[in-house]
Amino acid sequence: MSNSLKKKREMGNMEQTSKKGLTLVFTGDGKGKTTSAIGLAVRAVGRGLKVKIFQFIKSPQRSYGEQIALEKIGVEMVQLGTGFTWTKTPEEHREALKKAWPIAKEAVMSGEFDIVVLDELNNALAIDKFPIDDVLPLNEVIELIKNKPEHVHLVITGRGAKQEVKDIADLVSVIDAEKHYYDEGIPAVKGIEF
């Protein structure tokens, strides 16, 4: 078999396997989980894929640089949360997550999008300051991953990814923090964190 025919066959196999929707998890204590998902979203749009992003902790009351940029390329980013867990009452967070989960789940299952990013979902699932499983059941997240439409790529970000999610994901990237300017007293920087 010639090298060019072999290459074409390999490329055909790559394209064939890329039609299967993958589940990618970006987790860890380091900075860059959401940034990785947004980079992936930009790449996907460049290839003509339809992308939707949901954020489970960030609030629609604030402005985010990534949201502004993504709107310019036709990607809707929806904030479904109420902000940092220490800024609102547990009941406010529970109510927000109770409303958020069905919205995100419906978007995934609709098959309308090639990629759905569930940003900060790991953070939400890891909440231990108040009961979470009755408003954001881990078993439903697992079922969504297992039963999503065949072509849909699912990207899940946030610290503290549950082992059950990591076990069924196709890719798990752990982003560690070796050094961070927060430790030197430098607060969130516009254009870097928000």
C-alpha cells in the first residue's frame, strides 16, 4: 500500500472516530479549566460546529470578558448561577442549581449543539455546605453523559470532579496549581480572570 493511500485511510479513520461525541473533563486546583473549554469552543466554531456554554456558578448579574468575545463569534454563554458560594445563602444557590440543571440537560439532549460546555458543573457537584443531590443529582449527570446524543461532545469543567464522572469521561485533564499570584496578594485581574 502506498504511503499516500495509507495516510488517507488513517485520516478517514480519524474522521470516522471524531463523529462519536466525546466527554472531556477539565478539573484540578489550577487556573485554566474554563479557559481550556473556551479555547476548545473557539476551535470548534472555526470548524463550523455549533457550541453552547452554560456556567453553573457564575451569575448573570456580572459581565465576563469571555462571554463578550464569544458572542462576537456566535456562541451563547449562559450564566445559571448566583455567584461564589460564599456570597449568597445556601437556599439561593440550591434554587439556582435546581433551575439550571434542567436547562442544561435539555440543551444537551436536544442534539441541536455539537458541543455543550457545562462550565463549573464539577464545582456545583462538589458543594458540601448544603444538600445538593436533590437539586443536581449526580446519577442524572452520569445518565446524561451515558445517554447524550451520539454526535454531542460534552465538556465539563471545575474543581473537584467526582470520580464517577472521571471514570466515564473520554478525557480527564487535571490542571494543578504550582504557583499563583493570588498567594502574593494580587486580586483577580480584568482580562485574566473575568
